[in-house]
Amino acid sequence: MATIQLDVTREHCPMTFVKTKIALSKLNSGDQLEVLVTEGEPLENIPKSSTEQGYNVLGISHVIDNIHKIIIGK
Amino acid sequence: MSIIVNGKEQIITENAISLLDLIKQNNVKQPEMVSVQLNGQFVDRVVFSETKIKEGDEVDFLYFMGGGQQKKLSLISFSGDFDKLVAAFTLASGAAAVGYEVNLFFTFWGLNAIKNERGRKAIGKGFLARFFGFLQGGRNNVPLSRLNFAGLSPKLMTYMMRKRNVATLDELIDASIALNVNLYACEMSGIILGHTKDTYIPEIKEILGVAKFLEISEGGRTLFI
């Protein structure tokens, strides 16, 4: 059970969810992806599109300032 | 009583209401196809009429697209301009990242973006084809659709994109390939310019024509860029 970490706080559309999706597609069953995002579009869209594509959003937490962490599992 | 429907507060006049009645009241589209979560748990369709909604319940109406048919986007890349290629690959990679099936069909000037040869080279069959092939060049030579400044602008634009951490054209193309966007080349314009399958990058799935394109893009949306 591996945990991969990804930081897309410095990226802009579409790379925020493009890089997240590429990381998600490399997960094996039981793995987790921890992705750091900024408030706004990525924070709203990434949990939604991950769920739509069959991944499990295990948690969303506030880290510091406008940065949040989303934990997604397969 | 107050409940939450799809994340928004809703005031219900009755003291108790069945899930089925709530669906009717909300004019939910395609009620026979909607899936419902009550307080985070899926509710089996057969018990909709017996399931009672109470104060503070959270109801979510969800639709699951089957077969991927409806989430399909096909883009025809004709102009081959730098800015329009950025738009095409942004749409392609973005849509693919949210689960769309994406087709990119390159024709005429768009073919320059997918040639193996990134610079100006006299490729093609026959003098005229090689003449045009040289002038058109490859991915390094694609012009900005306006204010090209003799080819300086695409370089300036790429510099600005890197500086602001916005994906460059190459990054968008790599991302699209990584997300399995289907890339196709136009048979007709390829023949005019004397191209073969080896002229293009290996990620091009097929060289095809209008009939096959219409078949591939059936059921989704098509955009001409």
C-alpha cells in the first residue's frame, strides 16, 4: 500500500487536474495519492472528478494559507 | 422541515416526505435513471417510495454515464497556429483528465504540429511538396495567428508561459499523449503534401478520412480549431 505525494499548487488549468489524473492512473489498488492544491478551481474540481471516475476521496484538510490537501484512494 | 439537496438547503412544507415524492417535487430529470444517496449511503431504487426523509437529511441526486458515449470530444486541428494548437491541446488534455474520450484529428496546417521533424526540412514527394514542406516546417515553426513578428512571438509566448507556470505547447501535447487522447492524421492533406505514416510522430493512431472521422466522433461533440 503506497502513498504518492503530488504538489500542484504552482500549476494552473488544465495542468492541475491533468497531473492529478496522470498520478491517479498510476496507482495500484490500495494505494493513496496525497495532492496539495490551492483554493478555488482545483479544490472544487479534483474531488468531484476523482469521484466521478471511480476513485475514493478519503479526506480533504486545510494545510496553511490557501493550500489544502486532498487524499484520494483507489 | 429543512433538508439539504445536492448541497443546497431546501425547506419542505410536509413534516415527513418519501424519497419518491421528493424526487417528483424537485422535478428530477430522468427519475428512472437517477441514483440517490441519503446521508452518504446509496438507496436502492425499489425502496424510494418507502424511504422517509427527515429533518436535516442530506440527499444527493447523481447520474452515472454509461459506456462513455456521452463524454466524448472530437477536435479538428486545421489552422496549425501556435495559439490555436495550445487551445486544442488544453481542451484535449483537460477533457481527458476528467474522463472524456478525446479524438484529435489533424488536417492541413494542423499536420505541422505532429511531424517528427520539428524544424524546417524539405520533406515530401516531388518538388512542390518539398517546397511547401520546407516553408511550413514543423512544431518549432508554427506561427501565432496574429502578431507573429516573423516567428518571434511563439518563442516570446513560450517564455511567458514558462515564467507564469502555465503549461507550454510541448507539455500540453505530452500530457494529452499520457492521457491516451486519440491522435489521427488526415489522409487527403497528407497525400497533397506527400506525407507517409513515418512523417508523423509514432503516437498517431491512424491516417484516416471523413467517413471514419464521422464514425469516430459519433455521439460526442466536435469542434473545429
